[in-house]
Amino acid sequence: MTTHQWMMIDGALNPGALGSLYADNAAIEAIGVLHGTPHKAIAQSGPILARFEDDDPLAVHWRNNAPPARHAWAFDCDLGLYALAAFWYRRLLPTGPMGQTLWLRYADARVMERGQRHHAMPRGFWQGITGVRLAADQPAWSPLPQEPRPAGAARDGNPVPEPFALDARQMAALAAGEVSA
């Protein structure tokens, strides 16, 4: 399979992002992660995936931290558009320490940076991702250690993680503001 470069965009931070990605031919292809889910009514505000190349208009917006790529981040993956949307949807609603359903704002690069800095991402979160850039001027890094494929991995090789859970420490680390490790 061919590995593509994808951008994760927070639609709430970039109002109208999905429409502008199509109208301006800024990306090769794009989709709201919530499209086709029970949350489809807010798909434009939710996480948005966009496939791009370094010379695309989207990359220029990202380098300038300007809409539709304000606080976006990029990653490399060999999944196609719809499989990738399902991949990220499975990561959107982890369970909290008291069994509550949480909304993980992983489309915001600032949240992801805190998660990485404080080692707060759930086990298996990066499964299937080969490179990450949380800022346009950052070289791609591998979200190591690469974890073994979960026992429930699909036959086609796409990762099928167990439901994600966050403990109190992880929740605090992902929240705005500094936390102690």
C-alpha cells in the first residue's frame, strides 16, 4: 500500500474548513471524521481529515498557521479516506476513569503536543501511524514504540483497537494548562 500524508484539522478552530478545502482545491481529498456517524450533524465542527502534499495550498496554510489549517497537525498512514475516518472515529470517544464517555480533541495540535509531552496517549492510539508532525516546521517523527497489533486486528491488516480509556492522569495531561508528571 502507498503511504499518504494526511492533515488532522479541528473544524471548531477553523469554521468553514471542510467547505474551503473543496472550494479552493486546497487538499487532494477531505472528509469530516463524523460524517456517516451518529454525530454527523456536527461533522463540520469535528475532526476533519485532509490528504495533501507539501506543495498543496493546504500545506501553505499550515505553515502560516492560518485557516483552514490553524492548529492542525499531519501524519503518514497507508489507509484510504473512509478507513482512516473510521480509524480516527474509534479514537474520538474514550472512556474516563469513572466510566463516562469523553470527547478527545485530538484534532487540535496543542492537545496532541501535551499528550505526547506527558505520555498521555492511550495504549494503541498511534497503531498504524508511521510518522507525525505536530507543526509544519517540525520533521516527521515516529510515534514509537510501535506497539504490537492488537489481538482483534482485522484480516486486511487495519488496526482494530480495543475501546480506548483515559485515566485521571491522562485526562489532566491532555487538558489545557500545565500539569505535573
